[in-house]
Amino acid sequence: MSTQRPPQRRIGHLAASLGLIALLSSTLALAETTIEGRINGLRCAEGGHVCPLENLDAHLSFELELVLQQSDGQYYFLSNVPRDTKVRHVRKQARVIGTVIEPHRWISVDRLLVEDGDGYREVWSPQAQQQAFETIYHSGWDATPPTRDQVSERR
């Protein structure tokens, strides 16, 4: 009795292994890039126009996602940028530095810069967000207790 696999199974395993290697090598070949465009609502980007018309437009609340749309109409999801940051800078010209995950049109953002008249200024980065979180949490824990007991004074 032979324990050798039939040739068809070996070819199937070989093909699956080669497919997996090709898939992994394509995702590992990601490089940091810079993309410029306008922060826009996803539905508007899909429709090929810029909206909302104003930053406080009610339409903004109906947009499930905000994207970076280039002048040629192509758009990218800013996967790690908080929604409130994107809303604050909707319709503005932006420059994103990060890693593009092409099949899904995602950008893992390292820096988000917005044009402000004198050029671009950084408005978000993972490091700045982490620093803000640490500042908020540390100042909350390190706050000096009040000198008097507020509850006992009301008695």
C-alpha cells in the first residue's frame, strides 16, 4: 500500500501555494506615497461631484463615509482617520501621505495635510492623535483634588 498522493492532488496543492505566495507578495509590495485631492462625501464622489455645498450642510450627516477625491474623479478611503477630522476639513484641498492598499482604494494615513492659504499644514497624524489621548488621560488622572470636600459643605 502506497502513501504517496496522486499527482492531481500535488498539482492542486502546488497551485494553491503559488496563488498564496502571489497574493502575499502583492500586498507586501506597498510603499508610502503622497496623494492630493479634496475631502468629499462617498456618495458624491461616486456621482462625480463635490458636496456638500457648505460645511454645515445637512447632507453631510447622510454621508456614511468621507473620502479623498482626486481631480480625475478617483477616490480613496482614509481608513484610519477619525470621521470628525474628515468632517472638519470636508471640501478642502488635502494632501495625504500614507500607504495605499490598491485593491480596496484605502490609504493607511501617516499624515493628513490641508491647504490653508499659505501652503499645507498638518491637521492629523497617528502620533498626534496618540499624544492628544495621552494628554487627556494623564491630565484627568493627575488633576489635583479640591481642597475642600464639596459634599460635606452642603450638609
